[in-house]
Amino acid sequence: MSQTEDKGDQTHFGYQSVPVAEKEQRVRGVFDSVASRYDLMNDLMSGGIHRLWKRFTVEQAALRPGHDVLDLAGGTGDLAAAMAPRVKPDGRVVLADINEAMVRTGRARLDDEGLTGQVAYTLANAEQLPFPDASFDVVTIAFGLRNVTRKDLALAEMRRVLRPAGQALVLEFSRPVAPGLKPLYDLYSFRILPALGSWVAGDAESYRYLAESIRMHPDQETLKAMMETAGLEGCRYHNLTGGIVALHRGYRY
């Protein structure tokens, strides 16, 4: 059951408990702060491996010319840039994000890469998408679902806007499953990552939140069950890099 916005209702913002109605504004503040250094920090934080995770996601999308794609929480456009050439000439990619600074940064970047006119941009809340039913063949969300307050509503909206036989892909940090990986990952997340955020982006707190938000995100099996509850079928997931990241997928049949 999703949370309501009744006064006093709480949700998590990292490890903090905050009013449900306040979380969206706090998340917006985080990404306003990091937008200009977001791509650089992704490369530094992951050693560039995030590019392989996203490449795998695009491959699993099995896009064809003419497909219509929605990239939720599309941010600075990594997935959109990779998907747009695959749906030409008649398909479209819509990059949607709730954060205006991220959309601006993504649009400028994709324009610089010569993708002007191939990608559309919109400000949108994943919990209430401004698109008709059955509008897209594929919906993706990469490293964005954990920042959504009502994940169940977002997953239901992803299913709603999919066409029959359409596919939803959720790339997100998850729970390490490789033996001995968790303590090393925790050390990196809570000691090195905030220091890196302070040094490169001048913002340790935002990166501390990002580390905490990962721990508060549902694990692999829980997210799979949430997708099934939202009405997606054939749900499964692939663990990547020892389970640090997982790619979940489901279909609307």
C-alpha cells in the first residue's frame, strides 16, 4: 500500500525520517546541487563501470527502429543518447526527469553530441506521468527509482504507459551477493564516497544521502515482487558487479 500525504506521514530520506510531502523537495535539492558534476562523479565513483551497466540495460531493451521509449529519471541522458540511434528514423525517445537542472544539463549535453531533434524532454513526476495509456514500447529508469517516494505508484505508472508486450527496465543499486563484498562496499560508500563528493562536487552531504538511499532501497527479490504487484509480468533480474547493481525487467502482456 502506498503512503498518503496526510500530515504527519513519514518516509525516509536516506536514514532520516521526513514528512512524505517534503521528500520530493529534498531530493530536488540534492540533484540541483550535483547536476553540473553528475557525469564526472559517476565516472569517478564507479571507475567508469556505470557505462557498462547502462550498456547492458540498452542491450536488454532490444530496441528496434520505430520503437517509442520513455527514459524516466533520465538525468544527463546516458541512456537516451544510447537509445535514440536505435529507434531511428520513426521512433522517439522521451527523457523525463523531475529535476529541471538535470534536464537542462542533459539537453545541453545531447545537443552537443548531435542528438538535437532525436530526443524530447519533459519535466515529470514518475508517480504521475503526463502520458496516455499504452504510449511506449519500452520504459527505462536508471538509478532513479530509489529516489521516488512512492515506488509502487511509479511502477504502476510505468506499466500503465507501456503498450501490450512492452518492457519495463529498472537499473538500480541493490544488495551485494558476492562473498566478502558488503563490508568493502560499505567502507567505500560511507567513507570514500562523501569525501569524493566534497572534493569534486563541493557537496559531501548529497553523496552521503545517495549512499544511504541505496541501503533503504528494496533488495532484489523485494523489488521483483513490487513489480509483479504493479501488474508487470515475466519479472526477473540480473545481478551486476556482484549484486551492487541489479537490472530488473518486466512486461505488460
